Amino acid sequence: MKEYTTEQIRNVALVGHQGCGKTSLVEALLYNSGAITRLGRIEDGTTVSDWDDDERQRQISVSTSLIPIEFNDVKINVLDAPGFADFQGEVRNAIRVADSIVVVVDAVAGVEVGTELAWEYAKQFQQPIIVVISKLDRENANFERTLESLRASFTDHKFIPVMLPIGQQHDFKGVVNVLTQKAYYDAGADRADLPADMAAAVEDAHRELMEAAAEADDAYMEKYFSDGVISNDEIRDGMRKAARNHELNTVPVFVTSGTKNIGTYPVLEALIAYTSSPSVRRVGIHRGESTEIEYMMPPQSDDNPLAAYVFKTVNDRFVGTQSFVRLFSGVLRSDSRNWNNTKGEEERFGQLSTMRGKELIPLAILHAGDIGVVPKLQHTQTGDTIGDRDKNFTLVSPGFSEPLYSVALQPKTQQDATKIGSVLGILTQADPTLRWRNDPNTSQIVLEGMGEIHVQVALSRAEKLGLNVITEIPKVPYKETITRKADATYRHKKQSGGAGQFGEITLYIEPNPGAGFVYDTKVTGGAVTDQFLDSTNKGIQQVLPTGVIAGYPVVDVHVVVYDGKMHPVDSKDIAFQIAGREAFKEAFHEAGPVLQEPIMDVKITVPEAMMGDIMSDLNTRRGRVQGMDTTETGKSVVNAQIPLAEMLRYSNDLRSMTGGRGIYEMTFSHYDRVPSNIAEPIIKAYKPHGSSDE
Ligand SMILES: Nc1nc2c(ncn2[C@@H]2O[C@H](COP(=O)(O)OP(=O)(O)OP(=O)(O)O)[C@@H](O)[C@H]2O)c(=O)[nH]1
Ligand SMILES: [Mg+2]
């Protein structure tokens, strides 16, 4: 691949609802640019972008692919993001590092949940948006209706068709360029005359285009007001300005079929004309430890300080780790040493390359603004900043949602047990929406992600790294506590042969809400010495992690030891440990023990018509509705508090209840008492490990 300097580079992220046609569109663009000689198909697993085994099997994208497209002496780095809701972390990172966003919309379905989410992220990162209405060749596809659905959903944006379709559904033949008023059949490499029956529609669209272009530039606006027209060159220039400026909310609209390769040349041209070169990018940074955002102002160039953001990491058993970097300013060279600002570590950069799907293409140098791949970094993970050592800053990374779905993992073999920590570490460092932990409450290894498919894909990667596990639904991290005061006395006495053991403890326990475990002593007259009161505490502490009634940690209990007895010879540390432990357990059983469970704050967004079903389902989940709302786009939002125990597989349930049109967020709120009808079977099922008298 030839060397591209800053002005010859474009970075665009392709985002949208699951299956709207992003990957197929990229395939068509690659084909038109001459990079491939056959159009691959999703159904055959032959597209450049969905090359991963998981993607080919599932026929969906599961991670963002970097697809550099060389066209008219420009390199367009296309980031083909997945649409499936589980992979929103990939979408956020792609949007973060691109300079323009292409939102693809299915001409049959119109605006969908995934369209709205992608839109929201693009606005959050202040990115300009271009819309491609795709799949216009499909049965029931409708250009006008899709445009209307965009206008109704994003009312503060102007949608300006730059191309109009010639025919639709099985008749979709090509597009008309609204500016030149010429027809472009098939992919659109060659121009032809405007079909006569479209003259009026094109005339209207041309007027709209002219107005939108004029609004982007004061001089054009003045001329438009006085003369009623501006020239085609001025329209072209005005629309470029409008499309590149996110504040204007002007969205150029294109129309294509990816699989039939119709209307795609104009998109390729737009990816150059309607997007900015990376030099004009303003770059958000944090200086030192500060959380304030500062900006490195444009122009960005090779001569500015080095600032690169690692937005993706791929781990391969054979080629090792590959880090994807977006270089915002400065240059990176193969075989150089660079500084990881986030980690404070030097890294040796070997052979730089770019990746086209799975193909690695070596590069000697990356100029400011480019995207490339660095192999085998030692300390670097997704989200890190590579920068000048003496400039102490990190690049702003996008925030990520809390996990929604978790599984408990059991290593299959001893060998798996020894590597489970390191493999899960590799995966979670690569993906900021994936986490793992050793849950002390349940003694389980838990992997958390955004949904079932996300977690399955992660485990299939783990398998490729040589880790095999059995998965199960994780236990709910219940806690045990008490609801009233209770007393107990326990005497431990043992006199079988040799030296005897003797210890007696009298204590009471009482609820200590929100204040944890507290141990106090009020023994008078030296009935028990300090040494043995410490032994007693030690014995009680042993009970806390695994509880008394159901095997869960004990919380919020105040223990007061107020009496006891010693024996001149047989009192021993171990005797008082046992007495303390057993007295505590006895008192605990008498003190109205209960289970507490995590309660989650949940925000569910669904189309209005489905709200009734969602609400009655929440009733069956012990949900408490806190409030309801309607979004700007007419979706219903319900905020509720729901026990975690009822939400373990909600991502699957919500998907099937709403046909994928519902989304939710979930964060931990607090612990609350488990109702007795639900606690009872959990307590009954618990079999404590026999506690011996040693
Ligand atoms: N008829 C028709 N089908 C299309 C078109 N584009 C994509 N498809 C089909 O729609 C399905 C999804 O296409 P993809 O290209 O994988 O869509 P995507 O947006 O990349 O999907 P995700 O990345 O999984 O969100 C596949 O079965 C494609 O063959 C199109 O323009 N016309
Ligand atoms: Mg895709």
C-alpha cells in the first residue's frame, strides 16, 4: 500500500442497527475501488469485513473491522462496526476514533433501536453524520417512508437527499445526482440522462439541497436571498461545509443496495468530499491526573506532539496481540520506541501495518490522522494513550455501560484452572465492556458482558487461547443478617485423655443496619481474659464469610460478649474460638435471620405499544416502578427497581418480548431483604459443611 499523508486520509465509522447492511456496503465499496474482484456475501461467509470465525458462523459482525479503501488517491479508513446491541462498546470506540459517522438505515425497517443508539453516540462525540439508506432493492423497501421515519425520529436534524433512487424494490436500478441532475445506473460509475418522469421530484430536491447549502455559508445565504439561486459549485461547496460541521445538524442522504452494488460509487465519493481530513480534528485530552477535558486544537500534523489512542486489541494464539491505534497527531514509525502515557511504560513498536479484514498490510510510517496496527505490545491495553513522554496527557476515552449479563465459569481441567486468570485478563483488557472477578460472596469466577452473544463470543476467543470452561448461571450474591436481638451461651468442654479444653462464652447480637460487623466486649470481673476474648472474636470471624443459614456472608451485626467462664488449666485459644463461633451461630438462629439480595436500578426503553407487556412482566419479577417517561422519538421509558435474582437473563427475555426493539441499562442500587417465601427454599436447600469439634 502506498504512503498516505494527513490530507489524503479519511476516517469514517459505519454504524447502525443490526443487519442494516453495513458489512455488505463495505464489500461493494471495496469492489468498486478495485481492492477485490468478486463481491463476497454474508451468507457464504466470504466478505472481507466479517472474516472472524464467529462472524462467519453467526452471520453477524461481532467486532469493528478496519477496512482501508484506496480511491482517487485518498485512503478511507472505514471502521465497520457491529450492529448487535451486545457490542455497543465496539460502536462507541469506533465513533470515538472516526472523524465522520455514516449511519446506515434499512429501507424496509426504517429507524430502529440500533439506529437511535448509534445516533446518540455520534451526537455525544460531536461527530458529523451522513445517512445511507440501504437495501432499497428489497421487497417492501421504501425510500420516502424511510426518509420520513428519519425526520420523525431526529426532529432537530435536516435530512437532505443528495441522491434519489431510480425505481425501488426489484426495480431499483440506480440513482440520480440531485446536484448535477444526471442518472447513475448500477454502481454508478457512468452518468446518463435523467429519466423524464423524475424531473419534478429532482427539481424539488435540488431546491432543498440549494437551501441547505446556502445555510452553511453567510455569503451564499446572502446571494440566495437576493438572487433566489446559487451556482452548482456554490451548492457543492456549501453542502461540503454543512456535512462536515456537526453543529449544523445537516445530514446528506444517500441510497444504495450493497448486495446488488447499486448507488455505491456516489457513497465512495461522498466519503471523501463530505468528510474532513483528520487535520481539522479537535482532540479531547486530560492533562496529568485531571478529569477536565482540554482540547488540542487543529491543525493536527506530523510536527505536533505524538497522540495516539488504542481503540481495539486482538489476541491471536499464533500472531500474538495486535493493537489498533488512531494517530491523532505526530507520526509513528516501524521499529521505534514509544511511550505509553496511561501506563507510564516504554513500548517497542515493531512492524506497523494496516489491516484489511484479516489481511495485514505492512507500513513503514503512519502520518498524523491515520489508523494502523502495532504488534505485540507488552504493557498496552485498549483505551491507552501513546504520546510524548514529556507531555503528560491522556486522550479522552468514551465511557462504557455497566455489564448486563454474567456467567459463572468452571475450568474443565486442572490445566484450565491454572490459566483461567491470565486468559480472562487478556480478554478483559482488550474489551472495556467485558469484566471478570472472583466473587467472594459466592466463591464463583464470574464473567460479565453486555449480553449472551457477547459472553459466548468472548468464551470462544478464550477457547482459541487454550482455555476450556463449563458455564452456569451465576449465584445471586445474597447476604445474611438478623432482624432482632438474641442471646446465647455456649460451653466447649473436652476431656478425652490428655489435656482438656474448656471455654464458655455468653453473648448477645443485635442488628447493625448499614454499619457492618462490630465486635464488642463488656465482661466484668475478669471472667474472661482479653486474650480469650480475642480468641472468641477470631472464632466468630470464621463464620462471617460463609454465613449461618444459607452459606452467604454475614453483614451488619453487632456482637457483644458480656460473660463467660475460664478453667485454670484447660482454657485455651482453640476452646474459646469454638465457644465464640458456636454461641454466635446459636444466637444468629434466634435473632430472626434473613437473606438480603442486590436490588438493581433498571431503565428499560421500548416502543410505546409494548409498554403494557413490559409492565406486566415487571410484576412477575418483583419490580417496583419508579417512574415512566416518553423519549423525543416516542419511545416509552420505565425506571424500576428490580432484584438482581429476577434479572439474570433479562437481556434474552427482553429481546424475545420485543423482537429486539427494547433496550435496558442496569446498575446496582442497594441490598434489601428477600421476601420469606423466596428466601425459604434457598435456606432449606443449604447444607452446611459439618462443623466438627476439632
Ligand atoms: N436485499 C438486500 N439484502 C442486503 C443488502 N445489504 C445487506 N443485505 C443482507 O442483509 C443481511 C445483513 O447484512 P450485513 O451486511 O451483514 O449487515 P450489517 O449491518 O453489517 O450487520 P451487523 O454487522 O451484524 O449489524 C445479510 O443477509 C445481507 O445479505 C442489500 O442492499 N439488499
Ligand atoms: Mg456487519
